[in-house]
Amino acid sequence: MSIEKALRIRSESKCELCQVTEALAVYEVPPSSEGGADEALLLCQCCREQIDNPDSVDVNHWRCLNESMWSQVPAVQVMAWRMLTRLSGEGWPQGLLEMLYLDDETLAWAQATGEGASGEERVKHLDSNGAVLEAGDTVMLTKDLTVKGANFTAKRGTAVRGISLVADNPEQIEGRISGQQIVILTKFVKRSN
């Protein structure tokens, strides 16, 4: 069964955050390692755009989290926690955040992107040019890399889309190349604009 089909069944063909039924697509919750339905959500275009572009956030849209934060699906809980944390300065999201309980594993996943961490606490992932890398960025390889255990070489100039950051190691990111999820050293990539 495809990931999208599994998500449509799980969500009853509704956005898993705001319950809208139009313009739905799969959204992998970073950092994801397996790329399966357990690490993804079915989201509407509005939610996806606001998650990916913090500057375009409509605070009132996220009042939907009052309902969706109680989901039993860890990926939904993670995104609810991240958005409530991002919006906590608005007042009402802080109250919801205080009520939201996440088990240790789910909380670690929610915090893996650095959401809610102060500037000093956040682990910074820097590319070969010193540019800050964020989860979801696209990077280019700056040298040929032999992928151990996969029997192929990732060529210089290969684009790696939708990277995820290794939370406890600022020198490593994860991404998919030729269908394989691999760990890449940040010194061998540069951020694409």
C-alpha cells in the first residue's frame, strides 16, 4: 500500500491538522529516517506552506490544533507541538502547549529540528561555505562520495532534497540519494538557493 493511500485511510481523507479536505498531499515530518506512513502526515496546502514558511503564518489558522493535538498519531503530535511552540508568544498557544503531553521518544522527535530551543542551545549545522542548514533544505554534494554498504558513488553536484538534521551531531545530515537514506557529512555539501 502506498504511503498516500495509508495516510488517506488513517485521516479519512482530511488534513490531519485542520481537517480540510482539499489540496491534500503527503508531508514527511523531519527528521524522518524510514520515510514511511508513521513519519508522515496528510496535510492541506495551507498547513504545508505555513509550516515551511514561518513568515507566512496565520495565527488564527492554527486554532485547529486545539482539536488535532489530542491525536494518538505521533507525527500529528510532533507537528502540533512544533507549531504551538513556534506560536507560543501569541498567548493562547502557550496554554495548549502546557496541556499537551508527549512521551519521551515523541518529544525528542519534536525537538529534533531545534524548534523551541534558544539560539545558544540549538545545534547549528553548517555547510561547506558556513551557511546554516535547516531541515527540509536542498543541498548539493561538493565531492563524489562512496556510499558504504550500498555499492554506489553519489556524484558531485547531486541534489539532495528535503534533508533532515542529525539532532546531536552538527557535522551530519540525512538525505535520500538513489532511493537510499544516507548520512552525509556537512563539510561535503553546500546549500542550494
